[in-house]
Amino acid sequence: MFGYLTRKINYYFLKAANDKANFRTNTGSATPVSIIAEPIDKDLSKNIENVKNVMSNSCDLAVHEFCFGYNRKHTGALIYISSLTDRGEIHKHVLNPLMYDSLMLKNNETENMFDIEDIGRSLLSITEYSVIIQLKELIEKLLSGSSILLVHGSTKALAINTIKVETRGVQEPDTESVVRGPREGFNENIKTNISLIRRKLKDPALCIEEMTIGELSNTKVAIVYLKTLANPKIVDEVRKRLSRIKIDAILESGYIEEFIEDAPYSIFSTVSNSEKPDKVASKLLEGRVAILVDGTPFVLMVPMIFAESFQSSEDYYSRPFLSSILRILRIIAFFLSILGPALYVALTVFHQELIPTQLLISVAAGHEKVPFPAILEALLMLIVFDILREAGVRLPSAIGQTISIVGALVLGQAAVEAGLISPIMVIVVATTAISSFAVTPQTDSSTVLRYFYLFLAGIAGGFGVMMGMLITLMHLASLRSFGVPYLWPVAPLNFSALKDVFIRAPIWKMDKRPSALKWDVDLQRQSRNLRPSPEKQEQ
């Protein structure tokens, strides 16, 4: 009975959605569908009129009609959007060759000027152009920044690449700063980002597949992988998940991340991202797949495992001893960021016998004048901290840093003097706040877990915290990222891969690629027995 009702409700919802979509298509469509479906006409004036109608006579739509060829007996038109194209390129490589250089041709050499492909080969001094025959394709190229060349009497057109690129330069990313290592980062231009990856991996096996997503934005998306290392099943799965995205616009890679992740209701992300070309290149060398989106510097990478959150690209540029210590500190910081306030509440409310006597006396003296219970005290402090952090991020950098530092100091000191917060609580929350920034890939999940464990600690003390950790561990063990276990190589256990999880072994010891990608390619990434040693001197 319940299943029948569920199917009926879903049927009515789908029917209503389809009716609404049909109504929009039939009555409120912003683009004349009947016009777009037409092929390019021989009549130049009709083609120009169709383009103007489709583009709603926009003020930045430029139509330049001209005559060219011997005795200027041929008529053509160049259509472009002035805000998207480079006018210098248009005049230098398109209009000048057509309007002036063609005058020097003989009469018999210009008789075949109706052949648009011959014009592209013979007259244009630009190499990037394509032949189009449909008005729909013409509009797509026009909106992408190309200039459209139409000739009277031809049923074809040339889409000439004259896109004006306005983007920031290659700079060091703020989210992944390093002391040692490459300082370059991706920007918002997908072509620049692809070139940065090409510079790192000069291999013909580097495959780049491009597609367009977004009914209105027509955003370019590129799938990048090494054909000799990537699992074909994972690559096919990436293609399928991207191809089924039907949405008006893709404005950032975060849109795509939510459409392709394995566990959409999980607080843990199963798709990693980065702004650094060297990090993306290292993941591609492991057999992973990168997804580049035009308009954002953040590149998505799949599959993802949980251990990646504690790894930094700088770990592999420094000596293994320091890198191992820093990695252990990141793991400790992650547990402090999610368990700090919860453990404080559990110890002070439920398990006072576990606190040393002198420390317990100090805690009791500090909490003597506080009118709130420990859980409410911790909750208020965490909320204030999150507000200060959000304000510091949204405001301009100079003002944001001042607000965060001064606000935390003034509010913390005033709250302690007023008897609203105990001094030890300020220390606990401050330590938690600092620790949360040590593992930036898990900042979202640690914020949620912090409140979750605090709630359980206020209800059941240490038992509640342990139950919460057990639930979290079970959830992590159940997650998959494109078929790869999220907790690999800890669960399932893989001893050979543990050398790059809790510690960072020397690079000459990490001679194999991750086996979790389930691909029968040769896992050997380097020769064995590369341990450096001094040459033996002859006696």
C-alpha cells in the first residue's frame, strides 16, 4: 500500500514538472527554436536577420557587411559579439586579407569565392577556424567568442577563433601555499590550466576530452587522464556522470562535484580538488582522472581517499623525517578540532575522576561564577568562533584579519571578566579553532562533527563520544569514491601502501602505484633498489 502511494505521488510530481517544462518550451522560450533549427541560407540578408532575431538585437552584436574579391563583386558579412572578441585580431587576420589582399587576385582566382572553405585556406591568415552549416552551431560559436564569416551564395559559414581572453595571470594559490615547491596555480582559463598540466606531463598518452555542460552557460569541461595508467572503467564512469548533468548553468566546479559524488548526503567529500598543477599531475600519475571546468581555478580529481586529506604536495619536496612529523601533527590536529569541546564537556560533567586533582580544582574555580552549564558554554563559544571566522573570510583581507583577531581577543577577555565563560573554555575553543585550519580539505566535515560530538557528550559523556566515533567510522568504511574504498589502504588493509599514510617514507621506497584503482596496468612506477649509497672506494 505504501509503495503504491509513493509511486502515485512520484507520478503526479513528474507529470507536473513535464507540463511546466512543455509550457515553457511552447510559450516562454527565450530563443526562437524554429529559427535555430534551420540550416544556413544562401541569402546573406536572411542569415543576418535570423541571427539578429535569435540574439534579440543585442547592443553588443556587431554585423559588418563588406565587399571583397576582384572588382569587389562578392558580398560577405562578419558577425561577432564585441564584448567577447578581439577586434585587433579581426582587423588583422580577417578583414584586411578579405577586403584588401583579395583585390590583388585575378578574376579567375576569385570565381570560386562561394566556397567558404577555399576562402579560409586561401585568404585568412588565421589557422583556428571551423566550417559550420547549421544556424544552431553558428549561434553556439558566436556566443563562445568566435567571429562568423558569411558569404552571399554559400550555405556554409566560417567560425573564426578571435576570442578575447581576459583573465588573471598564473599566481600562487592562497589556499595551498608552500614553503618549498612550485608556486604556480591554476586560473579561470581552461586552456591555460591544460597547458600547465601539459608542462608537467610531456607524454603523448595524456588524453584530454572536452564537453559542454549547461543549457544557458555552455561551460567547457575537460576530462584529463593518462591513457596508459587510468582505469577505463573509471574514465567511462566519469563520462557517464558528466553527460547526464542537465542544468541551466555551471558556474564553478562545485556544481559538478555535487552531481558526480558517490554519497551526496555524506558530510565527507568523495571528490578532491586542488589549485596546484603539480598536485594534479601527481594524481594523474597514480591513475586518477582530473576534471577541469572553465571559469574556476579548482580542478576536481577522482577517485578520492580519506588519507589524501592529511597529505600536502610539500611533503614530497622536503625530507621524509619532517614530512612524517608534520603529517602526524595534522592527524592529531584533526582529532583535536572535532573532539576538543566534546572531551572537555564529557570530562568536566561526567568523568571528573579522570581529571588530576590540581587541574580539577582549577577547572572548578574557573567555572564557579559561570551561570551556564558546560555544554551551553561550549556551544556559545563555538557559535561565536564560527561567526568571527565567517566574517573574517567575507570581509576584505586587511579588515577581515583585524576583525578576527581583535574580535576574538576582546570578546574572549570581556566574556571571562564578566563571568560568562570560564578561562579554560577559551583555551579549549581556541585550540580547536587553530587545529581546524591544519587540515583544510576536511574543514567542512570537522565543523559538523564538532557539533555532533558536543551534543553526544552533553547527553551521555564519554560513552556518547565513543558511540559517535563508532558511527563515524562505520560510515567512512561504507563510503566509495568511483568504486574505490574511502578508507583505503587502512580498510581494506594494504601494508605496502601504508608507507604513505601516517608517515611519508622516502621516495625511493614508494616504488608502486596505488593498487586500489583496480587496473591491471603495471603498478611499478620506478626501478627497485634505488636507495642512495656512497661508492665503495678501492682499497
